[in-house]
Amino acid sequence: MALLKLVQIEFLKLRRRTFVWMMMFSALIMPFLAFLLFKYAWDTGGDAVQYYKWSAFGVTLFIILPVVLGILSTMLMYNENQYDTLKQLWIVPVSKMKYFFSKFIVVLIYSVCFMIVTAVGSLIFSALLGDIVFDWLNVIFLIRKCLEIGVIAAFAMLPILAIAATQTGYILPVAITLVYAFLGSIIVSINTYIHPLSSMAAIIARNGDIPGLNDKEVTSVPMAIFSMLVWGIGSVFLAKVALVRRK
């Protein structure tokens, strides 16, 4: 079965999963909280990037998006376990790696859409602040960074997708997702290249154009990419071994 056909089937299955689409609204949490913060406590001084740092490049990058993607990854893998359809898929037959990568592509598309919603929410709430001058350069900057985060975050969550492939339940993958996300936000200040999420921050803030994000040390983008590549290859290998053993 073609990979794109598998992706289409995954989205058809998700149409009935209301919770998956409700999670998309969490993309507006930080834009709204940033609006309240700068409206009643702080002053942006007209600096749009400072506002975007809080609305899209901080908690959303390290906590909200990874947790959402981790839950999504778990649900994608749990569907077949819940209805015991894996045996039928292997009989078709469906390539185990195509099966895994179809799940990953769904996570990738969802991640990009999530960050687009974050970008739109950030623009709307920044306009409501009233003290940020509208500038197309800033808008393009926000959209470009959000798209980068959406793509790179999906790759950073490959380990969670692989772990979900090894489990028949959902409790352990979700628990690991929470630990994984919080470790990423902590490790970024210790060693950028240990954790995929901290490596992602190094790539996103590679030009030093996001104030306060990963600016405590001189970072190497190639090293960050290499770290994520190692984690990604290891995750794919783990998923392959787990799926081969699943009958």
C-alpha cells in the first residue's frame, strides 16, 4: 500500500477523534497569556519580537507543542492496538516502515498546522495590544519561525512516536512525553546537544534573533542537526524492531 494512501487513511480515522482537534486550541494558550501579560503587567515597548518570544517561541516550543505531539503520537499508535487491527494490516500486507512513517507524516502535518494557528493567534492578540506597530517584516519573521518550529518539532518527537510503537497501552508513552518535554526545557541551559528539543532551540535561534532563547552559549547548528539525526535514526531503528516483533 502506498505511503500517501496510508496517510490519507490516518486522517480519515482522526476525523472521529474529537479530542485530537480540540488539542489544536491549545495553540492559542500562550498568545492569549502573552496578551494578558503585556497588557496588564509588562510593556513591549513596541517590540513585536519580544511579544512573539512569549506567545510562540517559549513555552509553546518547549512544553505545549511537544506534549500535544506526544499525545497525538500515542493516540495514533494506540488506535490499532485498541481495535486489534495490526494483524489485518500485516496480512494486507503493509510495510511496517511505511506504517510508521505514515504516522510520522500525520504528526508532521499536525505540528505545522498547530504552529500556524499559534502564529495567527499571536498576530491577532498583538494587534489587540495596540502598542505594537504592524510590520510585514515582523509578520514574515513570525510565520517563518513558526513553520520551522512546526517541522523540526515533529522530528524532535520521533523518540516518543517510536516508544509508542513499542507499547500496547497509552499510559507509559504519555508519561514519558511529559518527562521528555520538561527535560528538554531544562537541559537547554546545560547542554544544547543532549536532547532533541534543546537542539531544536539551537536551530530555531541560530541567528540570535530571538532574545533570551538559547543565548547562554555559542551554539553550533551542525552539531544540533547531528544530534537530532542520531536521535531520529535510533528512533526509527527502535520502531522497526518493535513492529517486526508485533504479530
